[in-house]
Amino acid sequence: MRWQPAELLATRAESPSARTLILRVPAWPGHRPGQHIDVRLTAPDGYHAERSYSLAAPADGDHIEITVQRVEDGEVSSYLVDTLPVGAFIEVRGPVGGWFVWNPESGGAAVLVAGGSGIVPLAAMLRARRKSADPSPFRLLYSVRTPADLLFADELAELRRAALAPPEDPVGQVCYLGAGGGADDDIEVFLAYTRTAPADDPRPPGRLTRAEIGRLALPPSPAVTCYVCGPTAFVEFAADALVSAGHDPAMIRTERFGPTGR
């Protein structure tokens, strides 16, 4: 792989601390949902800083998207979220990774478990599934601190508006099901707010539990692949919960990041 220039075409605020960057890379070879890229910034004195960021959307010609969460004392993430102007160029290299991917061509049912900004590569998979004719069921379990931290809120709200009314659930399940007969058929989204929840959310704030993962994931099957992304401790917990629920460890794919994120 080689470094290529990427022009910032547009941005979209996802939260007070996260920004989606839409970049044009003229020689982009294409990518699969779940892959990531390396980003390199160069200061006037020649100093280089490199970070890796997940691709947030399926392949679209020479356009790519990354969603960057600002991290404390993060020199690269802070610049990308707060400073990089439209029309500026950065360098990118990729795509990187071939294990943590979902292919619209081969399809297949998927359980997506995200912690915080770990939603980004899973959003690419979800978007690819919605764009494709693949009818495979998808289940997204998304753990996030507060409503203000929710990434891709408009898209999740779109799924919610298209949803069938969920049945009464005595244990407080909050599921939004895509309406039948369309691209969102058999897609379910579960949001677990860990610190502050919306006033109308029947689930009290708290960490995603082992019982919730077992209940809300698709039933274990050789046809179901599980994808888990987030901080290391979250990934280890969620993967273990999936195994406890009966999922084959060989069908669980994980991607994790440390305290500073990507």
C-alpha cells in the first residue's frame, strides 16, 4: 500500500465530539465494510503523525468516509474534528484489514455489537446491508454513554420512524424493527445508554448486560457471524457473552481499541 492524497469534500457533525469526513481519493481501489485506513498528517517542520480510522460507509467510487471521535489530548483526532477545513488535503493509506468485514456479495446474517465509537465499522456493514438486496437479518446492539454521544443518530432515527411498534416487553427491551418489505426488513436496533437515557426510554441507564446480549442477538447458527467493536474491556465482555449464549467462537470477529481510540 502507498500513501495517497485525499481531499476533504464535506463534513458532518455526528455529536459534539465526533465528525464525519467525506474524502475524495482519486486512485481509491475500493474497500469492504469493516475495513479501515491509515491517516497521516504532516506539519510544516516535517513532523508526521499517523492514526488508523475505520471506514464509515460502503465503497462509493473515489469517495470514502471516516467518522472521528475527538479523544483527550489527541493531536490527530482533535485536528480532524475541530480544524481540518473543507478543501484541505491529508494523506491516506488503505484499505487495511480483511477479517473484520461483511460482504454484500456473500451476505449472511450478522450480529453487530458496538461500544462507543466502535459503531463506525459496524455502521458501514449496516449501510451496505441496507443498500443491498440481501435479506439476511441484522441485529445491532449499541452501547453508548448518553444521547448526546450517539453517533449516526439521524440514520438510527430513520430506522425508528420506519419501524413497526415493538411489542410489550416486561424486561424493558427497546427494539426498533425495520418495516417489512423494504431495505430495512429484518434489521433490529437496540440502544443501551450507560449514563443518561432519554426520558421516554423504558430501560434505565446502565451497562449492556450479558442477559441482554443473549436475548437480543440472533440465535446461534453456522449462518450467523458476530462482529464486536469497541474498547478492549467491552469487546472481551461482549464476545464472552456471545459465547455463553451459544455462539461459536469461530463465528465471532472482534476489533478493539485502547484508551486513546484510533
